[in-house]
Amino acid sequence: MNLKQMVGIEAASYVKDDMIVGLGTGSTAYYFIEELGRRVQEEELHIQGVPTSFASRKQAKALGIPVKTIDEVSYVDLVVDGADEISADFQGIKGGGAALLFEKIVASYAKQVIWIVDQSKLVTKLGRFPLPVEVVPYGEKQLFQLFEEKGYRPSFRLTADGELLVTDCQHHIIDLHLDVIEQPHALDEELNQLVGVVEHGLFLEMVQTVIIGQEDGVKTIV
Ligand code: 5RP
């Protein structure tokens, strides 16, 4: 069993009958959803899933997990999601899978947020992983230029075929190659104020539990 699978299965043990569960996106959340699907089928677990991407929605539906959108539920008990980086003070970068907008919305309304990662995602300070910024296409070149002027080393996210990546909400992503983010809260505020920025991948003060897959087993930090 690989580390991502280990943490996915561990996180699924937090899910109890009748919960409304946010379903994260990515190669680690994939294993969480698979295990939830197994429990729904084999243990008759009754839950409702709130997927954070079309991909997770498709996976959940194929496994027989009933799915709702965030607007069809009145609350979310917990969300389990992956992360691209987690700093020593529990702040995160997400959006490597381009699902940051739905992920942040679902996490914002969840009573509990759990991140599942392998040990490679733990860093002292954020920023080595390029910070995704989701933008509306209209005016995106102006934003790109602004980021260049600020020294943020932007690049448009492309697909494997070299096309501009389009998110589930028909936006584009500009990745900022910052190397290190000394003041995440200040950057969060700065990006939030830019017109045309829909959301960005800094997830600050959002997580309560991190489940880490290590060579010697699973470690949970609360
Ligand atoms: C998607 C995400 C993912 O959770 C993040 O990229 C981690 O993915 P993986 O588990 O595949 O490493 O934020 O937008």
C-alpha cells in the first residue's frame, strides 16, 4: 500500500453514518473517496458527498456515493482533501489539481477540515510549490503583467497538451513561482484585493487535522 492510500483509508475512518462529507480532489483524495465508496457498498454507510471538482464527483458517483453540491446542503460535517504544501505552522498551498476554488468554498463551510498528505508535502515555509491564482480570462494578461512587475514570476497553467488549462468554472490559472512566502497573510490580502482574481491557493487558518503518510506509518497532527 502506498503512502497516499494509507492516509486516504485512515481519513475515511473519521466518517460516520449520516455525515455530509466534502470530497477533496487529487491523487491522495482519490484514495479517500475509494475507501468511502467501499464503506458505502460493503458497510452500508449512509453519507452525502459534496465533491470539490467534476473529477471527484464522477468518481464518487461511480462508487455509489450520493452527491450534492454545496448549495444543496445546509452544512458540511467534514472535508477531507489533499494539499501541495503544509508549513510548520499549519498553513497550506492547494490547487495543484486546479480545483482550489471549489475546495476553498467547501472547506470554508465545513465544521472540520482534514488534510491528507505524504511526508513530501511538509515544508518549513510555503512557496517552493508554485502558488496557483485562479483568474477570469478577461483582463488576465493585465494581471500577468502586474505579477511580473511585482517579481512574482507568473506562468499560465497549461494542460499536458500545451493548451491553456481551463478550470471547472471556466477560469484560467496563473502560477506564481515565489520560492518562499515570508508573509502568507499579507499575500493573501494582497491577492484578494485584485480585480479579476477569483481565488488563490493559500489556505490559511483552515485545517484542524493533518494526516501524514510516512515510511514508518501514519501520523496524525491535531
Ligand atoms: C487540487 C489540490 C490537491 O489537493 C493537491 O494538489 C494535492 O494533490 P495530490 O494529492 O495529487 O498531491 O489542491 O486542486
